[in-house]
Amino acid sequence: MAFLASLINLDGRPHYVQSGWFQISLANLIVVLVMVAIFALAVTLKFPGDDEPIGSEEGASDE
């Protein structure tokens, strides 16, 4: 665990991104952008084995 902590220097000055009244730290901005990218991938990618159209399962009938 100490090895992972030594990879990132947490003793420096934080960097901020500011646009008008909006200000966010660079670390938080990166985390938010990664979360949005993962969400977009989760919405757009198909589930494995999801090739069949809805209602075409075995045993389904339109009676």
C-alpha cells in the first residue's frame, strides 16, 4: 500500500480549472470525465448474448 501512495505526490499545490463562477480541481474533473465516459459506454454497448430481438425467446407464442 505504501508503494501506491509513493507514486503520487500529495504534498504539492492543487491545480484548478475555472470558467466564470465554476471552479473544480483537476483531479475531480478527471474523475468526472472518466465516470461520464464509462456511463456512455454502458449505455451504448450491447450486453453479451443480446443478439436476439425482444420476444423471440424459445417458448414465446403470440396467442
